Amino acid sequence: MTCPCGLGAELETCCLPLIKRESRATTCESLMRSRYTAFVVASSDYLASTWHPTTRPKTITLHPDIKWLGLKIIETRQGLAQHHAGTVEFVARSKLNGKGHRLHELSRFVREDGLWYYLDGALKTGSAGQPKGFHQHPLSNSKAF
Ligand SMILES: [Zn+2]
């Protein structure tokens, strides 16, 4: 199976080792991609463990009927192995009950003790819009979830 994250590699060698915790994401972009894949393969444990404790929701509910169609990384800032923070702007497309959904988000990540965590994200509306402010729980607080 090709990894859903969009890199084109096999799932077994791409995001799955991260989700199984056999290896660690060295950049915030690879964490972002593996978290998207975790949504696809419904690994809420991985989503919880890579969510920063200060912003992590008590429970992560994955909608069983949602179909993830693809992830596109638009821009990554900082977030490399030598950084302590970074942002990833992405578009994730999904479908629920025949209705398409497009999530355009700017996510913030922090690195603590060598591990990257998802902190929070701002939904983007319109291609030229600036984020209005960061809020918690971006991939699962929209109505589609
Ligand atoms: Zn992948």
C-alpha cells in the first residue's frame, strides 16, 4: 500500500514505523505527514501521543465513515532537526457521506526532548487570508468529524 501522506513511498517504510513508534519524526513535516496517515489508518493512540500535552483533547474521536482523499503540504517553516518549533501549512481533503471537505490549516509544532509534537493550528479560509488566530483541535473540530 502506498503511504497516504503523499510522499509516494510504501506505508511500511514511510509513516508506519513512526506510528508504530519504531522510529521518530525528525522534522515537523514528517510528524505532520505521519499524523495525517494516523487519521487514515485510525490510530488515535498515535495522534494522542504526538499531541502536545497542553493542547491535547481528552479523547480523540475518529469518524468511522470518513474517507481521506489526500494531503498536500503547501509550506513548511523551520521545524527541522535543529529547531525547537515549526509550522506546516497543508490542505487535507476528505469525504463524508458523499460530501467533500477541504481542510486548509496552518499547524504549529514544537520539539521537546527531541520529540516533535503537534501544538495547535489555525484554519485558513481563502487563499490570501491570514490566520485569524490559533485554536485547538483542528483536524477534528470541524462539522465533518
Ligand atoms: Zn508517509
